[in-house]
Amino acid sequence: MAGELRERQNQAGQYFYREEDIPEEVASYIQPVNLEELLGDLTLAKLDEVFQSVLRRYADKIDPVRSGFGEIEMEEVSLEERILDVEETLKKERRTSFRKLLEGKRRRGKMQVIVTFLAVLELMKIGKLTVRQDETFGDIYIEAEGQGA
């Protein structure tokens, strides 16, 4: 059986097939569209009715509460820039509150608060500033290292 299969494989290798020859006019032929048949009894009024129906379905899917929200824009926040800002502030003031760092010149978002917190932690880790809180729930004060109160 193996010998017979091998013989058939050898014979099949000797045959060559050519691709179909379809004239370009035939290959690129597009059957014409009969508009009368396609549109049938469709009128402008019926088309408008379908369009209005689609608009109503779209309006029904819109959540009235969430549709009033504005767009959420991603804030560009860089830890390196924030570290430089904190260092610059401490050069000018020597001692500041964490709250004052967060308020800054412009309104801050959540991401800005998080990055500011990380910047303070990083500066504490490398020994450039110390952090102190005098009372529970009181302001957190940040001082340039070696400045004292």
C-alpha cells in the first residue's frame, strides 16, 4: 500500500495546472441595479419615518443623567516635574503645609494630588525634606531637610 501511495505521489508531481483565464471584461462586470425594483413602493415620507424611528431609538438609549456630564480629559502629570515644583516651593518658603502644596496656582485633580503625595514621599526617601504633623488631623508640614521649625 505504501508503495502504491508513493507511486501516486510521484505521478501527481509531474502534472502542472494553470490558473483560470477570465477576460478582464468578465471579471470586472457589475450587474446594473434596477432602481425601480430596488426602491419598490418606497417614498420620501416612508424614508423619513424610518429615519425618525432610528433617531427615537438612539434617543431612548441615552442615559439622561450621564448625558449631562462633560468630557473627562486625561491630566498630564509628571512625577519629575512635581518633585521639581515641591523643591522650588521649599527653596522659597523653607516650610509649607501639604495643603498649600496641593492648592497651588491652579485647580488640581485627583491625579495631581496623588503625584504630589508621591513626590513628597520620594523627597523624604532621598532625605531632601522632612514631614511633621503637630496634632492628630492637623496640617502636615513639609520642611527642607536641616531647616528646623
